Amino acid sequence: MKKNVLLALLAGMMVQLTVSCKTRIPADLTKANLIPKPVTVTATGSSFELNESTVVYVQEGSEELKQIGQLLADEIKAITDLTLKVQTTAQAPKRNGLFLTITPENTQIGTEGYDLMVTEDVVTLKANQSAGVFRGLQTIKQVLTFTNGADPKQQPVWLMATGNIVDYPEYAYRGAMLDVARHFFEVKDVKRLIDLLADYKINILHLHLSDDQGWRIEIKSWPKLTAIGGSTEVGGGEGGFYTQEQYKEIVQYAKERYITIIPEIDMPGHTNAALASYPELNCNNKAPKLYTGMKVGFSSLCTSKEITYKFVDDVIGEVAALTDGPYIHIGGDESHATKEKDYIKFMNRVQDIVKAHGKTMIGWDEVAHADIKPEAIIQYWAKSKNALLGVEKGAKVIMSPSKQAYLDMQYDSTTHLGLHWAGYVELDQAYNWDPANLVEGINKENVLGVESPLWSETVTNMDEIEYMVFPRIIGHAEIGWTAVENRSWEDYKVRLAKHGKRLKELGVNYYASPLIPWENEDATK
Ligand code: ACM
């Protein structure tokens, strides 16, 4: 061997030695304050150091992975101010890299689970599908944020605690609902909400698109729905609606964050906006006035007229064409102005219409009274008898119990927004329940998942949305993701306390509940 080759080799070995012998700061992965709490966390006590030459490596061959890699680099930039390169690769890196890979080999973790291995040299995020990589990315963000708990901008090095996290969700359906009918919210607000929900591994956003006070989605074959029905809101403001192009933009934005949008067209009740737009949908052929109050249960489509079913078919057809997920929500709640026998006949036909457009029906728990098909989904909010009836008919249930999951309920008697007809829902009340053990007779196998609805009678802007949603929904996200045996309020509230600072950095106007030992901060309000 020539002398200069030998010298070069020796020099190379020295560099290697210096890199691998560099003292690492000890860190404990089990103290990363992760929410939702993962299935297993094994700590190895050291740390991976992120610096400006760390590279995000993405296994070649997947466009989705590349997108997630870029998103990871963007998120790291937002947290640390470091600009990392994103590179595709055929092989796992040896050092100073974050490596994203899809290796469909771990049946335990399913479609959304992931395996995150952090060593001193490399961070490897593995999943069966890109959805799992995306969920794991949220964990990386939290590990990075919480490893030292130091002030991010003053921290000299950015660390991730070493160890292994194997994680997957307890429930397939983990949702939030936004009522854009009582008050209308712009596309940018919906996108911000999607971003914040994605942070906590939520995978569904249900949009309540029509109600007595407003119709919020353009239907090209019935244009007056938005021209008239979309023109106002609770309190008489100017309302608004999404054009189909805007709605597609929301669906796509959500999809890139592995969130499915579920559209709801509420019927036969909660339809004053539609009835005001088209007189022929009323049994007396007279259009009522637009409604800007907060009462419920007074309106109904005319279930005995054929034009009503033409209307439903046209609307569901256009909405189905905009929907990439499997579900369309047809409401069905509080139809007090519809006779029971008419309600059942109507819902049976609507169910067939939804199916004819290739989708599965979700309805609020009252819909269980119709002849629902076993694949129908019942959303429990009020009456356990209804949910049980649905289960007897073979349906699965989404758990949205108003006393625990309704985000429009006030936290306590001093909350300046919201209502309290279901009671006050402080953070412990919102957290301390088990979807598989809430209604007698409804067990884990009957439950599709959980959803937290925000009704917007009193909520008028993004700041107010955030105040009612956060941090309650973070607890709901954990209920949906983490098995009941693996979670407790006492442990959760300590982890949540650490998230206050991060929420603040994100500009989230959250409710600083006195039940939480928030760290290094004063209350938001
Ligand atoms: C509902 O709260 N009316 C479903």
C-alpha cells in the first residue's frame, strides 16, 4: 500500500473516531412528554444531535415519502431554525441523518403505526405506509421539542433522546368536527385547524356544511343554496360559502396531512337555509325567511315530495364527487318537525342515494331508527338507546358524547364563549372516559372511534375556535390513539403542561385550565 493512501486511510479513521467518540448529552426518551402517549417507549439514555449538516434522507421510489421528508425539514426549520437538506437514497445512512422509509413488514403497527429508532448516529422512521411515516413525523417533532425542555432559541445544540418507539392507534377514526354553518370560517382558518389537528395524530375533519342558518358548499345544480342560503349566519352577519374549487383545496390540504374530510349535509331537519332558497322544497311551496337565531328542531324538508329526493340526489352526487374518503354524513339529528314515520321513509331513501353515489352513510344517533344497513355508521351524541339500536342493526359507532366530547360546551361557569346545556366540560371531564366503556352494551368492537364536535353558535373567529378546541382536543386525540390501560389523567396533565409553551409558540389561543400545572408561563386568559 502506498504511503499517501495509508495516510489518507488513517486520517479517515481519525475523523470517524472523533465523530463517534464525541460525548453525547444524556437524555431520557421516556420523558419526552409525548401526546398521544405511544404504545411502547424504550430509552437508551443518550442523544442524537441535530445540526446544520444533518440531512433528511428519504428512501427512493415514493413521491409521498419525498413530500413527508420536505414537510419534516420544514417543521424542523420552524422549531430549530436549522435548514436541512432533503435527499433520496437507496440505502440507510450511517450518520447524521434522519431516514424515512416504508418497509411493509410489521403487521403489529397497521396502516398508521410507525417504528422510530433514535441512535446517537441516525434517526430511522419506519412504517408500513406513508400515513404511518406522517404520524411518526409528529412524534419526531415532539421528541425534538421536549428532549431538553430548554428554551428553543437559546439552545446551543438540538437533541433527540435516543431509544425506540413502536406505536399505533387504538381506534381507526380520530376526528374533530367544525360547524361552518352557524358561523362561516374561511379556507385559511380550516387549513390552520387541519395543521393543528395533524400535530396530535387526528385523522378526520368532519365539516358541518349546512344548517338552518347557512348553506356553505356550492352546489352547481342548485345555485340558490349558496346565493340565498349562504348569505347570512347566526347574528345576521354576511355568512359565506366554499366554492367547489375552494372545497377541493381543503380536501387536498387535509389529504397531504393524512386527514380525511367528511362532509355533512344535515337533513331532513336543520334545513331552513335550503328551504329559504327553494320554495319547492317546502310542503306549502312557500319559502320561509332566512334564520339567524340559535333555536333547533323547527325545519324539515318536505319528505312526501319527489322533488325533495331529486334535490338530495343532486346534492349528494356533487358532494360525493368532491369527497375522497368513504363517508358522507347526512345529519338526521333533532328532526322534531318531521313525523317519525316520514323520517324513517326519508332516511331509508337517503341511505340508498348515498350508497348509489359510492359512499357510506354516517348519521347522528337518531338515524338508528331508520332501516339502516350494517355498514352504516352511527354518531352517538345524546341518546345511548339510539346508539344501542344502531349496534343491534350491525352499525359501528363514533363516540361523541356531548358531556365529554362537545367542544362548544363551556369549561366552567366563567367561560365567555360556548353553551352549557350538556354541562361544563373541564379538561379532566373531557379526558376521563373510555369510548369502549361509556355506554352499557357498546364495546370496543362496536366503536369505530371518537370525534369532538365544535358547534359554532357562539364561536365567530379563529381565535375563538382555538380557545374552545385547545387543549380539550389534545386529550381526545389521546383517547383515540392510546389504549385505555396506557393512560391516566395524573400522567396526562403533567405531559400536557409541557405542551403549553409549544402551543404558545404556534400562536394557539388555548384555554389555560387551572387544573394543569403549566410550566414557565402565565395563563393565556
Ligand atoms: C347535535 O348536537 N345536534 C348532533
